[in-house]
Amino acid sequence: MTTTADHPTPEAAYPAHYEPPRGPTWRLFFGPGLVRGLWMAALFFVLATLLILGLRWWWSWEPLWLTEVVLAMAGMVAAPVGFLAGIGAFDYWLHYIVGRPTRPEDHSGHGARSWKDYFRVNTDHKVIGIQYLVTTFFFFVVGGLMAMLFRAELAQPGLQFVDSQTFNGLVSVHATLMIFLFIIPAFAGIANFVVPLMLGAPDMAFPRLNALSFWLLPIAGVMFVSSFVVQGGAFGAGWTGYAPLAEGQPLGQTFFNMGVQWAGASSIMTALNFLVTIITMRAPGMTFWRMPLLVWANFTTSLLVVIATPFIAGSQFFVMFDRILHTSFFVPEGGGYVLGYQHIFWFYSHPAVYIMMLPGFGIVSEVISSMSRKPVFGYRLMALSLIGILVLGFSVWAHHMFVAGMADWLRVPMMITTLLIAIPTGIKVFSWVATLWRGRIHLTTPMLFALGFVTMFTIGGLSGIYLGSVPIDIAASDTYFIVAHIHYVLFGGSVFTIFAGIYFWFPKMTGRMYDERLGKWHFWLTFVSFNATFFPMHYVGLRGMPRRVSDYSAAFGDLNFLITIASFVLGASFVIFAYNIVLSWVRGPIAAANPWRAHSLEWQVSSPPPIFNFDEIPQVVGGPYEYGVPGARHAVMKVGAGEPHEVPA
Amino acid sequence: MRRGIAQLVAVGVVIAVLVTAVAVVFQWLPTSASEEFDRIQGVYWFATIISIGIFSLVSSVVVYSVWKWRVPDDDDADGPPIHGHTGLEIVWTAVPAVLVIAIGVVSAVVLARNGEAGNRPLEVQAIGQQFAWKFVYSDYDDVTSGQLVLPVGQETRFTTSSVDVIHSFWVPNFGQKMDAVPGIETTILVTPDRTGEFAVVCAELCGLGHATMRAKARVVTRAEFERWIQEQQA
């Protein structure tokens, strides 16, 4: 292991401490930070606009001013780069490139001393993890409020509150935020905090890249949300952005095309970072077969991200080229192939479903095992089934296209591979319930969410079997049955596991304990209103209500009214969570280092962990889930220069 | 142990009965008005029976375990160190494999039957345009109508296409659906087996008027159909 050599303690290796430039005003304006980020974004925008206008004038292109071009290039490429340079994300690399002396890496970017440090470029994986989580929950609230707006519209047939374009925009931005700004990065946030600790590593492999990948995320989020203010309103072709509808959309569509690039780049960088960290920075003795399943889950997820994400980037670039450069990738009159978009899009977006689920599988394995006080049932098969899902996940994308008019012969093979994914997924579900069997079950809030996940995800998985079967899919595709299915998978599935993870690691992240009673209220209210919201959607869908409609047949009025009421309760249940988390973070009771008596490494250090995680590199000597095995231990830690002591304590 | 298993089975049966009640008390599927949908409903029920079994199994073990083995917060003992059971793991790999393959085979058979065009089906073009449907009867001098009228019992082949963006031709009671894609032609077969009025719905988001892109479908007797078509030709 290379960890000792690469990450010495700061005092030992770098006695010279970096001093930031003096002078408060000067420093505020020219020093790295949000202020410099904002003015540099504006500066880059103006420079790029002048460059575009200059070039267009030089070649005498008419008209001189094209809003979409300026918006896309100056607004969504140059300005974000200026912002990133301004906050200081590139400082180290730029100094290195131009030959200026680079700042000696004294790890002064590590740790957070006050809340202000969370608004700076920080290279500490624990700070970045919390930056991720707070940002993603912000966008979760924004996306959730949008959902409540369009649910209000759907409470009755006919149009009441919003017009069709606004409705389509709300639906599209809701889904886009939830996928790209909540579920995917929230898992990245949890993993950012937990995975290096679980591995016994002092940080991620590339801390500066880690910081950069976080700061790309708010850029994408701001793009998606701000699309509402431009002429024509937000992008309204759905989060799937099918061509050619997307190509004829107003200006807002560009925000989707470009926002996905930034979110995708963030995702790819993080995934590369996880892969290198997991492969090279495991503590001595931490073999692959001793890694906790959360690490396994993030390993497989990262592989999916790295392989698949470039495809959605490509699909959105092609659409933007069609819009701006008048290429004809998906324009039939120009020889384009409309279904090509869907093939490329789903080649990412089906694996994306697993990107949004596998980390949750990891979280649930940790929670169920430590709360049942039993080893994860069939650990190796659990890890192998993750690999099985990873591999099969790339061979099923066209099941989204059974009614799309693609080549007929593709349907049956894609149906078979789709159904086969039920096998590794089933193994995981059965292994979780077998882990419960004869355990000593602590029904804490994270455990409630984990068990809620197991049952709700089973429903989502089973409705997935219906949709995997081509004939049923032909009847149910593009209806509210799909909406029900994805919310059972992504809300009852992914979001429940995110809540489980937040509650489970809250004491580790903040050093304080959340309120258990409020946590249970949160779970039960969420669980009941979630089912009341999404279960009836199966019904209206099968009965004939298509998805993505602002108006619908009067026959579905009563049920939709019920769904809307339930969705408002679901929204309200989040308030309990927010209240609990904020209050507990500020003045909750101080948490013990290991409140769950779990065995994995993150629990063997203080809460919150020390700035470099481990004062001594732990020596891993066994599996992570050896509950109930007399004398078994996961790792041995040396505390200072004293005698090694055994873990778990 | 034996008593425990009996209790678990009892929990499972209660859950299965409840879930089955939900599945049969509500009428989840619209009335079938085509032979194709009759067959699809068969696959639906086949999948439903399997789903009820799996869901009851999983949720009963969860409920039973929590009921039986929940401990107070201050309990600090560990459970038995059971790491796995190869036999069980083989069972829950093999049994789902058999079940999903069974669903796959049934689905493939129904798909093939639903895609088999018999002798001379009635040819109708369904053309999508923002935001209306147009039906062209190729066998009858390209009679064009905004309303879909079909003779009962007559196998009909829809050739769908679009003049602008993607739409999706769907009559919920026919259970068949096909995207109308600009630049290519796609086909789907429907054999109406029940007279009545049904809704033609656009199922693929196609822009501002997507929600209102609807048309009427009437399934009538052969004689009424002939009369209607002659009126249109006149």
C-alpha cells in the first residue's frame, strides 16, 4: 500500500505553512472565493461574447446576434469556466502550468473551521461529502416543490394553475433535478464521506479533482433551474429530451443540453476518483473480499458511470449541434435517424438506473447487517450480484424502446436480458431478508428506512418485470404505470436508502445524534404518503392515463385528487426531516464514536473523524461483518505509539 | 423452530390474501376490446400471480423477523454468526431464474401471436401531427378521417408515421401501442372483438397540445362500417 508515502502528516512533511495574501479588501476581491468566482464568470462571459460577435462580424454572418449561440457558448461554457477559475478550483494546476512556484501542499485546504469553509474550494473528502449532501438536498427541495406545483395542476382535469409549456417545463426540470442533482450526487456525497474512511485511507486519491467535481454540480443545477427565466420557458421535452421534439423547443432546451454536460463531467470525475481510491488506497490487509459492500457498490457504480456517461453527453451534444450548427443527426429530412437518439440516450440512461440504485444497495447492506447484529448473508454472492447487474445492465437499454419502432428482432433478446437482471437483484433482496432472520433487530430510523426500502423496492422490481415483458409493456409503456414504477424504484428505492444513509452516518458526519422520535415520525409519514401517492398511479396508468399530460380524462379525476393530497403530505413529511437534521446538527446530543457498534473502519475513529481520518494506518485482519463471531475482528489499530488494540472495542 | 415456520407461513398467507384482494377487487385493466389485448391480459395475470408470491414471501419474512426478533435499544448482544447457506443461495438463484424465463417464454409467444398478420388485414395509416390524428384507409381509395372507425372482428394493420415529432398511437382498450416516428414507418396489428366507442390517445410527449391530442375510435359491425366508408367516399 502506498498510503503512508503519499499522505504524510502535514507537520512532518511541510513545515512551511502557506500564508494567504494580506489585505482584507484586496484579498476578498482577488483571492480565490465566491466573489472572484462571480466577477470572473461575468468577465469570461463578456470576453466570449465579444469573441463570438467579432468572429461573426469578420465572416459577415447574419444575424450578428444569435441569442442561443451566445447563451450556449459564452453563458454555459465560458462563464462556468470563469467561475471555476475564480473560486480557485484551477489555482494549483494553473500555477504549475505557467511555471510559477506551486503552493507547497500543506493540506491547509483540509477540514472546515467554520461554516464559511463550506463555500470554498476544499480538498478534504469529508468537507466535500457534506458540500455534496447539502447541495443535493437543496435541489431535492426545489425539485420537490416543482412536483407539488404540477400535482396541484393535476388535482383536477382541465388547466387551472399553469399553461402547458410551464407544465411540461415543471415536469422536465423536476425529473432532471431529481436525477442529476439529487439521487446521483447524493450517493456520491455519502460515498465521498464514507468510502475513504471504510478503506482506511486518509482521503480520496485525487483531492483537487474531488473538489473540482463537486463545484461542477451547482453549475449544472443553476442551469437547469434558470431555464425558467428565458424566453419560451424551461425545457419541456421531458428529462429524456427526445429528438426531434427537443430540437424544436424554445431556448430553454439548451440549458438541458449543456447542464447535462456539467453534471455528467462531475459524475465521471468522481467515479474515476472512486475507482483509483478503491483500487490503490485500501489499508494493508483490506483485500477486495474484505471490503464492505458499500465500497463494492461504489466500485461497480463508478464503472457504470465511467463507461456509460459519455453516451448521454454525446446525445445532448448531437441535439445541440442540430439546433445550433444545423447538423442533422436526428433530422429525417437531412438523412438523420430519429431512433438513433433513443439508442444513444438509453445506452447511458438505463445503466443510470443502476447508478442510482447500486450505492443504495451498499448502504442497505451496511444498515441491515449492523442493525440485525448479523453478518451480511452470502457476502460474496452479494458482491458478485453487483457485478452481474453491472454487466447485464449494459445489455438491456432497448427495453425502453419496445414501442419506439426499433428493429423487431431486438425486442425478445432485450426482454430476456431485462428479465435476467431480476436474478442478481432477487439474490440481493433474499440475502437482506435472510440477514434479518434470527438477528437481534434494532428498529432505529435508518433500519426502518432500510426495511421500507426492501419492501418498496420489491414492488418496484416486480412492476419492472411487467414492463420487461414486451406484450405488457406495449400496453403499459408511456402511461402512469411507468411513473408509478420509476417512483417505486427511485423514491421507495433510492431515496429511502439515501435517508437510511443520512440517518446512519449522521452521528459520524456531525458528531451529534439525530432525534430518534422525529426520525420515526419522518419514516412512517413518508412511508404511508409515498404509497398513497404512487400506488394508485399503477391503476390510472393501466386504465389509460398517459404520462406527461397537463390535462386528462375526467374519469381519473377522483384518484388524481387523492394522489395530489397524498403528495402534499409526502412533501410535508420532508419538513420533519429538515427540522430534525438542522436542529440536531446545531445542538443535538454529542454522539459516541460508534453508536451502532458497527465493525467497519469509519466507526473506529472519533465522530466526526480526525482531519486525516486515521492517526495510524489500520491493519485489516478480517471481514467487515463478523457480528457474533467470538474473537473475530475487522482491523487492528495502533493508537499513537502505544500498544495495538483490537477492533471492535 | 417448526412453530416459527408455521407462524411465518401464517403471516405469509395473510399478506398474500390481502395482496390478492387488492389485485382482484379493483379492475386494474380496462375492458379488452381486441384479441391482442385478451392475450396480453393473460400474460398480465401470469406475471401477477408470480409477483404476489414473491412480494408475500419477502414482506412476510420482514414483518415476521421484526415481530419475532426485535430487541430493546440497550440490548448489546449479537445474533448468530450465520454467513450464508449455499443450498439456499442456489435455490434463490435458480427459482427466480425459472420464473423469469417462464414469463419470458409466455411473453415471446404472445408477442409472436400478436405480430402475426393473417390473410389480407385491413390497412389503415395512422398519421400523427401536432396535435391531431389522421386515419387513411388505403384499401378504400385513401379515405381520410379524423375518427377511427373499424369493423368488429376484422384484423387491422396500422401503419403509423408522423409529419413532425414522435407521437404514439394508443387505444387503451386495444392494449396495443406504437410510436409514430418521423422518417420511418412502423406497424401494429389490432383485431377489435367488441363494438363500442373508445379513445385514441397520444402516449408520447409531443409538445404543448400533447394532453389534448385525442381522437375517437368506433368499433362497429361490418355492415355499419361499409355504410360509413361509402358515406366518406361519396
